[in-house]
Amino acid sequence: MKKTDFLVTGGYGFIGSSLIRNLLSNDHSVINVDKLTYSSNINSLETLEDEKKYRFYKEDICNEKALFAIFDKYRPLNVIHLAAETHVDRSIDGPENFINSNILGTYNILNASYLFWKSLNDNEREKFKLILVSTDEVYGSLSSDDVPIDENGLYKPNSPYSASKAASDHLGRAWFKTYKLPVIITNTTNNYGPWQFPEKLIPLTINKCLKYEKIPVYGDGSQIRDWIYVEDHVTGILKVIEEGNIGEKYNIGANNEIRNIDVVELICSILDNLKPMKDNLKYNSLINYVDDRPGHDSRYSLDNNKIKNLGWEPKFTWKKGLEKTIKWYIDNSEFLEKDVNKIYSGERLGRIT
Ligand code: NAD
């Protein structure tokens, strides 16, 4: 393979696999670099025979040498960096992996991209882009009367996870400002959809319902998150690659703020219709309030006007996306079974992000 359209990191994760499914279905060639941590799933991408279209490297992005060799061999036109440790609870109990993968790992991606980019001719250098996929959590917690935060919002991360992602964003900005590396940063809201590791709120709730187990809800469940269907996030990333400005940031959200308890209640009521419990019981009878997460942010909300001005719109309504998601987990219940022993078993067992 001489040139590859996309190098994706974290491509066996929840969002990365959705991105690669999209890219391959649009006939792009893809290199996937993933360490295969607990949250990855190798079944989320069909095995492809055509090595010209898809190659996978089981590699840690902290391994600088391996990254250089992959860049050198596959000469990507675009790099989309998603690989990260992603679960807030795990970051509270064990921040080290987050510092390594999310800060040192991003530094390595920047460094490898920069050395590669410098080696390109003018025409190729003009086209190259590095997208760093980040989170709304870097902006910290909003109060109920704050307006949704735009790309100029101050960074106020509150958890080791969000602090590590904020550091990653700052490195990206610095590599653009200092070295002119064509970096674009995207900050997205809570994603939902198929293939998400079942320690996150939506698959966790579905999993608990399907097993008739207690559904843990942090505090009083009043925390507000802004939800986007994963395929909409993916089209947002691709829109930013096509139309976005180098060196800028783009929020990718769907203007869909919901309280955690309302997310859980809606899942329960959809399941009451799709898979009624015995004896006229309702799934919301399984709801169990548990002690709140330390430093739990009360609200995230993104202003998405900048990406909308590029001509992007989310396609999935909340109800449609959630129903599709729930049906997928019902039809693929072996996914929930297979990795159940890997679900976080620390002090904060069963709590939600
Ligand atoms: P995920 O946990 O499902 O997947 C992460 C992937 O990265 C896994 O396949 C894992 O094996 C890989 N990985 C982790 N550390 C690695 C390393 N050192 N080297 C190589 N691969 C490594 O995460 P996700 O939900 O798909 O999130 C992807 C990106 O999007 C992350 O950067 C995350 O911060 C960001 N994000 C996610 C959400 C969300 O709601 N899921 C919201 C905002 C931002």
C-alpha cells in the first residue's frame, strides 16, 4: 500500500469503529492503530480480506517508534486520533493510564504526524490534516442558567479524564501555533449507539434491564448531558475534515440536553414496549439511587452553531436514535455477555458516566 486515505487511532473502540465502518463503506482506505484495551471490540469491524483497503495494527500509541514506522509505511492523507482511556470513574481510581494514553499518546501522535508532514512535498503538505477528537468535559460543569458553551469557552476540567483530554487539546493547539501542523480539534458531547462498552450510562442501563438487575443512578439523577447519536458524530468529524479551518476547534453536539434520570426512564419505557417484564412489572422499578461520583459535573451543553454553519446537521432524533440503539443491544445481547467480567469493578462499581 502506498498511500492511505485515513489513519485512525482507537478504531476498535465505540466511536472509532463507527467511523471506520463509515469510511470503508465510502470506499476509503484505512489503517487502524489500536492497543485493544478492555473497551475495544474486535468484532465491531468485519474482517476485510482486501489489505489495500484496511489494515489493523495492534499497537500502543505510546510506542513512538512503532508509530513512526506506520506513518512511514502507509503515508496517510488524514489522521483521526480517537485512542484514549475514556471512563471517568476509572480515571478517578487510576489516573496513570489516562496520563499515559491521553497526554503522552497524543504527544506521540503529534510528533509522528509532524515529522511525517514535514517530509511531504508542498502539494501533499497542503492536504494533510490531523483531527484530535475530544470532549465537552474539558469545559467543566455548567449551571442550569448558563448558555451552551461555544468553541471560545474556557477550559475548566474537573476529573482526571477531562484534565487529560484538556491537556491533549492544548498540545494540539500548540503544535498548530508553534509548528503550523494542520491540526483541528473537535469536542463532542455524550455519544450513544451500538458497540459502546457496557459501563457507560446507556448500555449499562439496557444491560441491567435485560438481566432484571438494579439500575444504578448517581445521586438524584439530575445531572444533564447533551446526547448525540454516534453516526451523527462521525458525519460531523468528516464534515470538519472537508470544510473546517486548520487550527480551529469545532463543537459537535446535537442540542439534546437530558437529565440522566430521564435517559434511564426513557430506556425503561421503550423496553416496557419492546420486551415487557413478567407480571406487569415495569423496568423503572429496578432504578436504584447510589452515592454520587466525587466532583460529578452537573451539566454539559455545547453550542453547535459553528459546525452547523459548515452545512452539518445531526440526522437522528433522540427517540429514533435511542430506539435503534436499544434494539441493537437486544439483538446483540452476546456483546453484553462477552465482556461483562471486564466492567469496572472498583469502588465505584456500576456507576455511570
Ligand atoms: P472507547 O473507550 O470505546 O475506545 C477507545 C479505544 O482506544 C479502544 O479501542 C482502545 O483499545 C483504544 N486505546 C486506548 N488507549 C490506547 C493506546 N494507548 N494506544 C492505542 N489504542 C488505545 O472510547 P470512545 O467512546 O470510542 O471514545 C473515542 C474518543 O472520543 C476518545 O478520545 C474520547 O475521549 C472521545 N469522546 C468520547 C465520547 C463518548 O461519549 N464516547 C464523548 C466525547 C469524547
